[in-house]
Amino acid sequence: QVILVESGGGSVQTGGSLRLSCTAPGFTSNNCGMHWYRQAAGKQREWVSSIDTVDTKNYEDAVKGRFTISQDKAKDTVYLQMNSLKPEDTAMYSCKMFGVDWCSHTPWGQGTQVTVST
């Protein structure tokens, strides 16, 4: 069973930057897309960004212009570059594949925590 591995989280001050990574063996060969989600303490999980097999990128309004999603197909890895971070970006960030059955049925990874302080 494929395991998604997220990394790159940490603690930064307002205005700082982080780059998250999500590695998923088989991501490229199975023509999957990838979503990034986040869940703040006490809140529901929310969609943040996605990238598909032809590099179409979408963003939640709150992160447009600050976050950039990209992929390295050779490494089966999707990145989320987060700039101009705000305290409201504080959350556990997780990735999830989408596409054909193999992609969409892979389980969530463990997530990576992002904490932005004032």
C-alpha cells in the first residue's frame, strides 16, 4: 500500500516562508493529481491547492498569490511553497492523491505541522 510522506513543516514568524513536500511512490506512473489540505485545531479540514497531470494548478482564495504548488514527476513529489505566511495559516498540512481509483484510494499521510507566530 502506498504511503504518502509529507515533510517541510515547522515554526516561523509572520511573513516567513516554508516549502512543504509530499512524496508518493507511483504518483507519476499512475497519472495522479495531488491535493494539499490543511486542518487547524478545532476546525474542519479544508482544501488548499491542487495540481493535476497536465500541471493545472488551483488555489483556495486565501492563499492565492502567496502559495505555489509544483511537482517533480521524476521524484514522485509535489511541493507547496508558502510565502508571506500568516498566523491563520497555522495548521496540519496533508496531501492526498486524486484521479483513477488507485490514486484516490491511497490513504492520507501523517501530515506536517505548520505554525506561524506573530
